[in-house]
Amino acid sequence: MVRGLVVLGDSTTFGVGDPVPGGGWRGVGALLAAAYPGARYTNPSFPGARVADVRRTQLPKALATGPDAAVILVGMNDTLRSDFDAARLHEDFDAIVTGLRAAGARVVTVRFHDHSRVFRLPTVLRAALKARIAELNEVIDAVVTRHGIGCVDLDRLVGAYDLDTWAVDRLHPSEVGHRRLAAAFADRLADAGLPAREPVSLEPTGGLRITPLHHAAWLVFKGVPWLWRRGRDLVPYAATVYYRAWTGRGQAVAEGDRLSVETT
């Protein structure tokens, strides 16, 4: 039985992509919480959060509630920054899971999909983002294995690359995507001995309807500026990826750059 549920992370766990009429967001956290009626639900996540933010600001708030179930979905914002550091990510992510486990919570997290298949990027940036996500997943895999926690592999999530899974910005899940995520988290919590009392419905319930005009407006006013900002962070790393491939040093250097962690 789940008495306290916490959801930690970035804009996805905040609910972005699942708007409700009248304003505001619902999202994966609220949908998952509805599967455990009566449980205390805490969601200190916020848009733009990185792994270090979860450790510093969100984890203390979560621990204060005495959770017995916790979901962590964070890391994509780190892959898009020039100061990406796999070793630091591992330290922070491990500390988050350690803290939650010490408090008695069953923990579920995710390993990430290839988002360049959803949000189309120029070839040079696509390769850089894919390499970063692979490094992030190595960190997540190491922590998941060490602590024996549940993990949803987004690359294998049903519908992961379907258009209806994604919101107008192609960066956040749509209502359908949030529901698919919530159902997957409920399944992993059930595997950990915390079955949901109510099933997570995969059927949309009338959230804000997205039209072609929304798509066009987002691309003009937000999509291009976003790509410009994030592209400036990724370009130096992308140049390194291509230089390694061109010189034939890609595999050797990539192996040397990978985070070495103990998983036992």
C-alpha cells in the first residue's frame, strides 16, 4: 500500500505537455497519484531542473514527507548543456536514490530514448545529443543496478516514437504520452510490491485540443529560439564527436571518456 508518493524531476514531471482547460498542467505525476487514492502526493519538480537541482532542492522536500514510493525523471536538461559531466551526474543521481532508499521508499526511474528521433535536429547536433544520452544512460544503468531499483526504458515504451505521444513542441509528452508514462511507472511500482489501487487509463479525457495553428505558432515563436539556445551549447561537443569520427579515434576516445563505476 502506498501511503506517500513523491515525483521528482523537470518539466515532464511538472506536467508540461498535458495542459488542462483553464490553464495549468496535469501530467504524469497527477495521473500516477490518481492510481493510489488516499496517498499523500508531493511533486516539487520544476521546469529546467537538472540532476543537481533534484539533489539540492527537491530531495529534501521529498524526504520530509516520508515517502514509500518515489519516481525520478530527470537528466535530459543536463545532456543539452556545455558543462555536462557524467561523473558529477553519477554522484548526484546516486545520492538522490540513496536518500530515498534510506527513507524506505521504493524507487523507479527511467533510462532515456533517442530524442533526436522525436525532435528533428541538424545532423551534427543529432549525433552529439545521441552520444550525450548514451552517457546519461550509462550513469542511470549503474545506479539502477547498484540499488536494484525499478526502471522504465523509454526507448522500449509502447508508442515512444509515435507522434501522438508528444506535445506540440516535440520536447514534452502529450496527454497520451503522460498517461503512457504513468502506466509504466505504476507497473514498475507493482513489480516492487506496491500495486496501484486504480488502473491508469490510457484514454485522453478531454485535455486542451492541439490544432495545426498551435504547431506553427510554437515552431515560429519557441522552437527556433530554443534550437538556437541549445545548439550553442551542443555545437562544441558535436565538433568533438565529428573530429573523433574523422580521425578514426571515435571508438577509442569514447571508451576512454566513459564513466567507470562499480555496480556491486
